[in-house]
Amino acid sequence: MFPKFGIWTNLLGVAMVLMVVLYCVACFRNRQTLHFKAFSIGFPPPRIALQQILVSSLDWVLAACVLYVLLPLGRPSFLSFLGIFVIAQLAGATSHIPGALGVFDSLIMVPSRSLFTRHSALIAPTSIIQWSVSVATVLVAVLWLGFFSYKHVQYSNEFWWTFAL
């Protein structure tokens, strides 16, 4: 189950709903543009604004449904999962990491780590020997490939992107 996060998640939810309400109020006031320094923001007509909110909300709910169905048994309620899903989506979108690599995943996995914990014998004595042999084999292969390419591949002063284009 997802843990209770307390007052901060409630405040975050209220802030998100407040942003949507302020957007609707700005659209219903028929204010053409909002000027702030060198930026101008134009608001759509109220009908289009409501359609935007409806379609984007439906998109997030359906995307959360797809991921919710894939959770193992013992999963939390859909509404609590939807809240975590939306927060993870927003954090991934606002992060400056290309493709939000790991941001969305970690924010989904951390609250639900109890669903995915399994006891394993990864560090058992027999598997340590197997892992050591596997890592040593890969290291030897990488060293051999590097030595082979250093001795037998002709290099030039051209840039690598001239070959890619």
C-alpha cells in the first residue's frame, strides 16, 4: 500500500486544482492576453478551455489505468495511485533530464516498494563466484577489443560526425 504522505500532498493537490481554476477564471473573463515583461499569454475561449481540461484529464486517467492494471495484487486504490501517477508525470516533465530518465520510475516505485520487494540470494557464496567469472570475462573481452582496434584500425583526423552524415 502507498504510505500516507501527510499535509504536504494535500497542499500540493490544492495548489494543482487552484492552477486549473485560475486558468478557467482567466478564460471566462474574456481577457485577450496577459502581459508579463516581454511575454504575452493568450487565453482561449471558455469552451475550448473546458475541452482542453477534459481531454487532458481523460488522457492522464487512461494512462494511469494502463499502469494500474499492470501492478501486482495487493495494489492500492486507484485514486491514490492516480495521485502518485500525476505527481510523477509532472516531476518528470519539469525535470531537465532528457526523457525524464528515472524521475518518473523512481517516483512511482518508491511509494510502492512494498509491492515489489523480493528476497533473493544474489550475494550467496556460489553466485559471487559466478558473477566474478562473468565480470572477468567481460573485462577481458573489452580489453582485447580495445587492443585489437588500436593495432588494426586506421585512424584519420576527420571528425566522427562526417561519417555519420
